[in-house]
Amino acid sequence: MSDPQGAVPAGTPTAAMLLVDAVLTGRDLHGDRPALVDDGSRRTYAELATRVLALATVLAEEGVRPGDRVALLCPNEVRYLEVLLAASRLGAAVVPLNHRLVGPEVAFQVEDADAVLAVVAVPLTALARAGGLLDRRHVLLDDGLDARIATAAPFVGPRPHPGATLLQMYTSGTTGRPKGCLLSQGNWLVSATAHAHAYDVHATDVVLTGLPLFHVAALGWALSTLLTGGTVVLPARFDAQSFWDGVTRHRVSVAAAPFALREALRHPSAAEAGRHLRMIVGMPSARTAEVLPHVEVVSGYGATELCGQVTAIRGPEHRTRRGAIGRPMAGYALAVVDDRGRPVPAGTTGELVVRGPAVTSGYWRLPEADEELFRDGWLRTGDLVRADEEGFLWFVDRIKDMIKTGGENVYSAEVEAVLLAHPAVREVAVLGVPDQRWGQAVKAVVLPASTVEPDELDAWCLERLAPYKRPRWYEMVAELPRNASGKVIKPRLLAAHDPATAVRLAER
């Protein structure tokens, strides 16, 4: 997939809004209110607008033109979003690099994107060097760049086309090479607006995002907050102590840190530090209700190809529809279909398909992948869900993770949820492996929290699952292989399966 024309020709009238316009509007509406805060910096809306327009000029001086790619290697900090917003004004696309990658992985993404410039945070120069970024034209996010920004004139070039790519976000690549997902200026405006509406984000909110900004979910919370005039807090660390320190210091009202939440709720500071919170992102639990009874718990479903979340579920709905991933956000159409693309009845499992103005236009230079991604005008998520009569959705499994054993379908996510509820299981991955009797059998690869035997886990599963769903194979491991986004790499587990060392339980 290639981009539309990166910029509107000079003199062409256009009323199209850009993502950066949200900040420029905020300069007039919110002026001295803080827009962005990190561990060492603070920008008001007025300061942010001034710096972003000056940075756009600096990037143009470095040779960046509409439609070009700018690789960004940076931890969560204020300047991350300044680069993104400056690219918005220029009509260039940012390629966010996961700083958990290794050198060759960074090099692949930068080369695949044909990046004309690399922007690198000083603490990550070793990774940048390993990935070849310092051998390219590059700019360091240091005092020298700040000095250039301070003296640069505001950028006044042509306004970009609203369909121009703003972010080229690479998929995590659990089953193959990462793909560059194209998300436009317009995609992000629609997504951020829908997100703000779904969660009632407003100008008085202080939103802490405890997710890295190279993830679409973190950007969704940050951009929807800027769109509404709130304050975005960007902590550098995501441990429980840092989380509550940030919540207390900045009087955070919304905490979007789902991966840190479980640990944070066990922290002795939780009840006192969380008194200013009105909303947290995550799944509800008895611990949440006990420690933070006044806080609304929210969550939803999304993906990179969808430019963030497309469903949302909030407080009371969480309690009455346990485990649901919500209903569609405004502006999205969702359907549950069979393998021929036909809608299935409520309560029946099928593939979730989506369409709407925030959906990606496709992948960078991968036409065959684009053909697989879309069918009859719908984006195929590859996820199995079921819906009730009122349109609430429940996630069932990834299609590629479904196991067919003895003619029955088994959803790995369901078996994983049962095993994770056992107190001796810290992490688990469930997959299908070759089996002489069943053709394919369920296997559980378990990272134990304490000593546990397969027979004990088998008895636990048989009390909670139909017998055909129980794992026939078990393997205890010291760690699970994960990619840079934290997803378990199940193909690697399948390739490593050895019937001579794994435990095969007797039939019952």
C-alpha cells in the first residue's frame, strides 16, 4: 500500500483538520493549562504548540518532506509526542520503534520503511547504533535540538492531505515478519474522538498512561486527552511504586495502566494514593472493589489495524456482563461472521469484522497481506467472538490459536483462563500439538508460581471444563518466549514440543 499525496498543493482550499490542529486549538482554549508532563518536563498547551511548529521547521531543515518516514526511538517522554505532532503538520509519517527490540529488529523496520531521518533519545543511543540508525541521517533529542527549536520560526508550509499516513506502526510479528500498518491523520482524529466520547474524557482530566507510546493503546489515551484539553502524564517506569507516586504527585483522575494494575492494587499505598482517581483501565476484580470502591473500571477491544479501540465497556456493564469486551464505539460497524463472511446468530462464535473511518488502509508495500486483511469491505480481525442480543461482545480466541481435537473445537483462551485461576500457575500458554490418538491435542506450557504436578492441574481442569477441553500434554518451563510487545510466541512453543520430554496424561 502506498500513500495518497502527502500534501495539498499550495493555494488549494481545504478545511481538513489535522491531528496537530487539536493542540493548536488547545493553545487558544487552554493556554497555560498543562498538556504534557513527564518525569522531568512539563508543557502547557501554549508551549507545546510553539515547540511543535518550530520542530516541524527543524525536521524540514533536516530534509523531511510530505510522505517521508521518520523513525522515532524514544521512551515515554514529552518530546515523543512533540515529534509526532510536528510530523502531523509536515505531512510526514512517524515509524515508532519499540525500544525493547534488538538491533537487527530495529534495522529491519527502519530499512523496510525507507526512513529518511531517525530521531533518537540519548539514553537509547546504544540500541540506535546496533540498529544502524546512527549511520543514517539522524537527530538526537538533546539540548542541541532544544536550542534549535527555541530559535526556529513556526512552520508555514502546505497543509497535509487528511489521508496522508501519520503513523506506520509495525505489528508484533508472532508468526512472521512485522508488517507496517498505515494509519492516517484522519484515522487518528476519528479514533481519538470516539475514544474521548466513549470514556467521557474532558478538559479537567489528568490521564496517566502506563503503556509505552509505541503501542496504539497508549497513543489512543494520550491523543484523546489532548483533543479534549486534558493533561497527559507519561511516567518513565511502570512498577507499582512509580505508578502510585505519579498518581499522587499529579492528582491523576484516569489511570490507563492495565498491565501494572494487578501489582499496584496490592501495594500498601493503593487506597490512599488512589483517592483522586475516578477511572481505571483494566478488568474488574474483587481487589479493585475492595481497595478503590469509588473508581469506575473500564476496558475495551482494539488492535493496531483498527487505530486503537473499537469497543468499550464501563462500570455497571462490567458487573452484569462479566468478561465482556463491550459494544461498538461511535463511528464503527462491527459484525460476527462465519468462515464465508455470513452473519451468525447471537450467542454463536464467529470472526469479528470491522469497518469505519479509523480502520487502516492496509500495510506498507504488502498487497497480498492487504487482500487477506479485507473481505467485502470489512476488516478481518482474525479474532473469534460471540455477541448477545444487545450487541455486547465476548472475546473467545484468536482463529490461529483454536485447537481441533477429536472433531471438537477448543479455544485456547478459555483453557488458559481456567489454568491461570489455579494459585500455583503464574503464566500459561495453551496450544495444539500433534497427538496419535486425537490428531491434535491440547497442551499447556506452564510457568509455575509454586510446585505443582500435572495431575493436580488436570483435576482442576476437569472440575471446570468439558473433558475434551482438558490439556492432555503438560510442560513446566522457567519462562515463556515473548516478542517485543510481550505476546507469547506460540509457534516457537509448538516447534519446541518434544513428546519425549513433555508429560502425556493418561486418558480418563
